[in-house]
Amino acid sequence: MTTPPFEPVRPVDLEVVSAQLQREARGVVGIAARCVCGNPTVVATAPRLPDGSPFPTFYYLTHPAATAEMSRLEANQLMLELAALLEADEDVRAGYLRAHEAYLADRAQFGDVPEIAGISAGGMPTRVKCLHALAGHALAAGPGANPIGDLALERSAWSPERCACEDPGAAA
């Protein structure tokens, strides 16, 4: 797998992402997925932030409704269910390992950061640690790229096919 083609980051994208995060967006190298209204949903973030900090989460879920839904799923113990599936299902394990390897390859195109070498996000390839990161990867890379991220999105009440932006008029 290779990095999906990212659209150039426009100033309005950074404004929307900063508003979504309620802090200044840092290290954004691309918009990896968008809401149907055009607002950013997932950003691609440099593996080393402008202040020099290593940052392993290349695909960062920013959409407030999506992040809230991943938090709800985590609070309702979906990670435990998916972790059990990962342990029990060889095909899911193999797909998750491929997702980890693809994630690392995608991020490596934006720099080598020794402090995070071999570390992807969300617990890949052996654990289910953060549904936000896994859903972000699934949205950015597309269906089938991350089996655990896909399952989290399937269980989600939020959908990338339906706008849930607080201010759709602010679409990028």
C-alpha cells in the first residue's frame, strides 16, 4: 500500500482542523479524509512535529462527531471485544499486521524518526489500544486497509457518508 494522494493543505483546512481540535493544528502534511461536506475528517501529520517532538500518529482523526463516537465505543468496551477477535481470528491478525506495515510505510514517506521506528498507532499490530487512531487509518486508507478500524466504523453511529459537522457552512 502507498500513501493515498493527499490534497494540498489550504489555510482554511488548518483553520477548520484547529477549531475541531480546539487547539492549533500542528505538523499537518495532508488532508487524508474529508466529510461529505468537505471539512477535514482525518489529517496526515508529520512524524516529527515542528517543535521537534516525535509523533507516531500519522493518521489523526479530527472530526468532532467521529472522535466522540470512537470515545463512546471505547467506553462501551468495544476494544475488549475487538481484542478478543484479534486473538481468535488468524485472518484478522494477518490483516492487522498488514495495516501496521502499511501505516509505517505511509508515515516513512514523510521522514525517518528513530524514536518511533516500528511504532504505528492504535496498538497495531498486536493490541487494540485506540479506536480513534484505527478509525482514522481506516478512513484515510479506505475499506479493507485496517480490519479493526473498519469494524469500529461499522459499529459506529457516526458515518462518513452523512455530514455531522457543527458548522457545515464552514466547509473547506
